[in-house]
Amino acid sequence: MLKTADRNLIERIKSILLVVLTFSTILLLYFFWGNISPDNWSLIDREEEYETIQAQELLIPDRMILSQGEDSYRILPGDQWIPFRDGIVEFTGGETLVLEEITEEQYQAVMSLPSVRACFDYGLPLTALASVNGWEPSSVYSGVETVSEIGYGEVSRESLLLRDAPRNKYYRIITTAGPVRLPEFLKRQQQLDSPAYFQLGTYLGGEISNDTLIPVFLETDLESFAMSRENLNQNKEELASVAQAFFGKTFDFVRKIEEGNGTIIYMYGYGQKILISQINGVMEYKEVPVDGGRETSYGESLQIALNYITGHGAFESISGSIYIPTLKEVRYLPEGKGKYRFHFGLKLGETVLSFPEEDPLIVEVEGGQVVYFRRDISSYDRPAGNGDRTLREAYSALNVIAENVDYFTQEMGLAGTFEEVADRIRHMEPCYRILREEKELAATAYPAWRIRFDDQEAYFDLYTAEPLGHQKIRGD
């Protein structure tokens, strides 16, 4: 009887050992074929997590202009959009909203007196702006195709003024309820002090009516710094890790092709998904649209694009250089189920970075699916802002224009006298101008004046007014 019990115990031990060996074999095969080491095996996901940026954070104005009356203006800090937006939320929550088309003269009359306006460099649907920012739903929004400026003035307290620059149309939304927050916001801004701006036409006089704002005097602490694209093709393990984030569970079936010039291509299937990693640090991903997708709205598509960017490095370099994103341009492409192409720019603090090539991040969304993604993010060697940098006086904005007339006419091909060229300026602001060759990794960011015309931009050193190049404005 004891021998029978011993035999049963031995059989149980054999069964347990077989199970353990089988499980161990499965794990070893998983590690081998999945290229995973036991050191990395954990129930905790160690992948770095980024906080997803919301569409509301990107649908913000490029600048906010405060009119103090008597041809005096100021540029407000970017964080003033939030209280202004909150005031609009209260305004649109009134019992009744009425939309009226007005003339340009009526619009400018209100904006020339104490007022504030939020300006967008690109037109965006008013319905999308309202939906993303939580405005009270109203049918009046659909009456404005795109909005380029939103203004509020002291002399028209029950009106929210709108400008549609691409169509040269002007509107006002009238509320039946008396707003409180917008008048208080305007009053607070009038009491603050900051550098004064004047319209270019005010400086030049004569027949010039250009309302582009330029500062009378500007001090800044902007300094040049080095930048460098990150070429992952020189680090195959890091590149494989980044590539796997694009293909997910299908990565085991992805082919890797290395071209003679150093470009590395990952391909799934017969081109359904393609990732191209170039030797200049630029990455491009393309994916064939799948059947069954649905057409998404402007706001939904933007959020899908932002979610995708968050999952693929967010708005920072691999080495940890962090940027503030901006939405530079949005194109609607009507093919298929409708496609939105989003162009994203980068800022450091309040200062925009201007690149000579394509925009740093481009995402196309079609049918709720990301079908194209382009990423070109550099690391930078820039001193941390600690408030003790030396302020320097920028070169006079007016003199930059006057002393570079020959550059405008001979290098950029603009025709006319100084006054005629100046009358064509659409915007002027400090920026960082990035200079590098398209295929190079290293670059330098120079503090610069950026002068925008209808279809071109020119750049000049912020402190010496020396030309730093010009380029066509990208668009359709």
C-alpha cells in the first residue's frame, strides 16, 4: 500500500515538472522570437507616458492685441487668452444670440478705441472653435465660415466682433444678456503696462493705411543657440524600439530595408504601413486608409492627431528638449471620407521657431485614422531661462524695413518704392530663425525679426538687421 502511494506521489511530481518545463519553454521561445530579454519582462509598463494635449490647448490665437485708443496698442501675453475665452463662454451663454454682418469700417471703428482682439494666422471654423472651447451651442456659429479675429470693444459692450479675413467679411454676435467678464477683462488690461506698438501707417503717414503693428522700442533677452536633429539610424536598437511603436503587434511581420544612402524603411504587407527613417533625422509614416472609417469633424480630427503625436514622442526630442506646440495651418482635403492635414509649429516660451524646410510635425487624419505622420524634432543646447539674462535693445523695427528695401526688391523680387513695399507688410515680430541645410543635422537658431508679406517671409538679425534669408509661405 505504501509503495502504491509512493508511485502516485512520484507521478504527481513528474506531472508538475512537465508543466513547469512546458511553461519555461514557452517563455524562452517568447523571449527569443519577440527579441525580449527577461530583464525587461515586467507586469508594469515601463514605457514613458506623456500627458495628452487637448485640442483646446492648440486652438488658441497667435497673438492678442489690446487697443488703448489714440493709435496706441499693446501685445498681450499668451496666457491672457484663457480669461478672454472664459469671458466669451459667459457671453455666448446669454438667452438669445443674433448674428449680423457689418462693414470693415464698423469693425475698425470699434477696434481703434479701447478694445481687445484675438488674432489667428489661419482661418478656422467658428463652429469648431465654439465646440472645442465649450461655448453654449448656437445656430449663429454656422453663419460664419471661418474666423481670423475675435474682438470685444468698450463702445459695443453687447457685441462680439468677428473677422473672416480670407473672405474679407465682418460680423458681430449680439447678446441679450449683459456680459460681465469681458468688460472686466478689458478694464484690467488697460491698467497694465508693457511696450507700446503703433500701426505702420501711423509712422509712415501719407497714403499708407497699413495697420500692421510694430513696437516703438523693444528689449529682449533672446540669444543664439545650437540645435541638432537626432539621427536614429546610427542607433539601430533605439530605432527598432521607436519603429515598433508605429506597427504594434504586427512588428514581427515587418520587413526592414536599408538603402545605400543610409535611409532605413520598415514595411508591413504590400505597403499598407510604411515607416521611413532618413539620415537627416526626419521620420515619415504612411498608412493605407481602412474601410469602415467615418468622417470626423475638425475638432475630432485635431484631437486624433494630438493623441497620435503624444504616442510617438510628443513635442520633445528623444534627448528631452521640450517645446511648446502651435497649430500653424489646417487644410481640408475632400477626397475619400474627408481628410484634415494639420501643420504644427514649435515655440520656446513666447517665441516662435521658424524653420526653412517643412513644418516640424505634420499629421493627416482621414476617416478617423492617421494616414500620414511626419516628425522632424531637434534637440537644443539653450541656457535655461532663470530671469537673469541681460536685456538687449532690438534693432528699430522701422529702420529694419527702411534699411533693407534693396533686399526686398532685388533678392525677394518685390516691386515698388519704399512706401509701396512697406504697405504690403502683413505682420512683423521677433522669432528664432533656424538656419541649416536640408540634409544637415546641425543648425543654429538666431534671434530675428520676421517680416511677412502676402506670400513670402523675410528674416533679419534682431540686433543688427543683417538679412538671414527669405522663403515662400507654404500653402495650397
